[in-house]
Amino acid sequence: MTTDQLTYLVFGIVIVVALAFDLGLLSKKNTHISLRKALFQTIFWVSLALGFFGFMWYEEGKVVALEYLSAYLMEWSLSIDNIFVFILIFNFFAVKDKFIARVLLIGILMAILFRVAFITVGIELVQRFGWILYIFGGILVYTGISLFTAKHDEDPNLEDNRVYKMIKRVLPITPLDGDGKWTMRIEGKKYYTSLTVVVIMLATTDIIFAVDSIPAVFAISQNHLVIYTSNIFAVLGLRSLFFLLKGASSKFSHLQQGIAFVLIFIGLKMLVTFFDIHVPIAISLLVIVMSVSLSIVYSISVARKNLEKEDKFLDEVGENTPKDLH
């Protein structure tokens, strides 16, 4: 058995055991996931990913391990932006708390299957047409600039979402959740419930995000092992991260700028290889960590200042209100 085969085997065993533990001991069907449990699950999945980093260092060496860690951290940070879209979807379809965990799990497992297919196609394209990496780089730079300058003053209206419109045209759907069922019969006719629609929306949303994240991971490494494992670990951690960030989306208003800077840097890193310039993986790792960390800290700081201003304004209004109106 080669080193790569052993690493894949260990990775597969870790994922199967971790999923069984997560679903069997940490989660129960149709139950609400508390903030405390979400924090514990997030620590659990991040610890597994970092533990696998240590195993990669031991089996594959320092360079491959650092590539894996950089790819994982980048995918994990991109996942945070992904989660805020997931929150919009659940809110739009008014999914009950007791169904969210199960629906999210199935959506994420579908997303993993789609990602594996995307990565496999990407690897084949890169092997046959090496120049496609420069196209990937250009896409990342363009996406990063667009994301950096984009304004999200209002939440998008999912009624206008192309995937949702297509689902309504193709499938007979009902706004009812069927008390947790995927299909239900109304006057003898079969309808797909809102939960089915949500699962499809989650999986397709992740595909859209994968258009950016998968080219980005190719900029960090073309090692198949690094690409597959970093993506799967990051996506599996989405479920617990969703519940952890569910009520804190307003506190990460400037995260997209940090993610945008990472995408621009990674895209440029890919493009400058044309001039035989290769950025060390340690620098890539540092840029990813610093960009995301600083954007999170800045976002939290801005949210805190806005809250203080709001409280101060309410206090001033209260003081200036005539006593007879109190």
C-alpha cells in the first residue's frame, strides 16, 4: 500500500466514524441544535481536520501538509459566506427548527457528491489543458474584485432565484412541509414538500460557490489528495457552523472583503506562475489566515460600535421625551 493509499484509507475511516458519532451521539432526528451543541460540533469537526493535518505531515511531509491546511482554511472561510445564503433559504421557506438539522445534513451530503464530481472534472481538465489554470486565476481575480465592491443593502428575493423558478416549473410543489416528509398527497396528487425544495436549493447553492472555491484550491495545490480531503472536511463542518452562526450574520458584515482579498491573492498567485514566479505555500497560508481573521475582527468591532451608537441614540431620545409622554 502506497503512502497516498494509506492516507485515503485513514481519511475514509475518519469520515465514516466521525459521521456516525456526530449523527448517533451528538444529533437526534427532528431536534433543535442549541448554540452550545453547535459550538461543540464545530470544535469537533475543526479538531478532526487539524488532526488530519498532523497525520498528513507525518505521512506525506511538510509541504503537502501545509498545502492541505491552506486549502482547508480557505474552503472553511469561503463556507462562512455560503452559510449566510443557507440562512436566507431556511428563513424564506420558514423551515421549523426541528427539521433544520436533517434537511441541512442531506443538502450537505448532496453538495459533497457534486463537489467530488466537479473536482474530478477539474483535475481531468488541468491534466489535459494546463493553460486552464490561468483561466481559473482570471476567474478568481474577477470574482474577488466583484465581491469586494458588491453592496448587500437588501437581502436577495428568492422568488426571483433561477433554481427556484426551475423547480416550480419541473416539480409539483407545495408550501407545506408535510410534517417532515419529502412528499405528500393532496386530493390524490403527489406533491413535493418545501423541505425537498430546500434540500435542492442548498445543494445547488453550494455548486455556485464551488465555481469559485474549487479553482482556488487548484491555485494552492494540484495534489489530488489535498484537493479532495480539504474540500470534504470543510463542507462537512458546514452543518455545525450553520447553527453557530445562525443568529450572528449581522456581525460579519465585512467578511466578504476578507474573502475577496483571499480570492484576488490566490488568483494572482495562479497567474504569476506564467512568469515562473511561485509564491511559497507558507505565505499563502499567512495571507489566508490574516485576511479572514482581520475581516472578522473588524466586522465584530463595527457591529459593536453600531450597537453602542444605537443604544446611545435610544437613551438620548428617552431623555428628550417629555415626561407626560412616558
